[in-house]
Amino acid sequence: MSDQQWYFDTSSGEVTQGKTSGWDNRMGPYPSRDEAEHALQIARERTKAADEWDED
């Protein structure tokens, strides 16, 4: 059974299907290629939301 999830490789900036890089360079899994391509934006938005929650 192959890994159908998508990942963003932070060292190369590439999006891959399946775990092709080590855990320390991999963000995901994401259900679609599009979401994996926006991994850094998603992480920034989540961090901002968490920071705002902490301030409250």
C-alpha cells in the first residue's frame, strides 16, 4: 500500500507524494498537492492564530 498523502520538503522546497525525505525536513501530511504547496503559508497562519490565542 503506497502513501497517498502529500508532503512539503523544507530543505528543497519540493512537494512530494509519500515520505521521501526525513522527518526533520518534512511537513505534512496534507490531503492534496495544493495544500502541501502552501505548507509554509498554512504554518504561518496557524502560528499567528496560536499567538493571538496566547495573548488573550
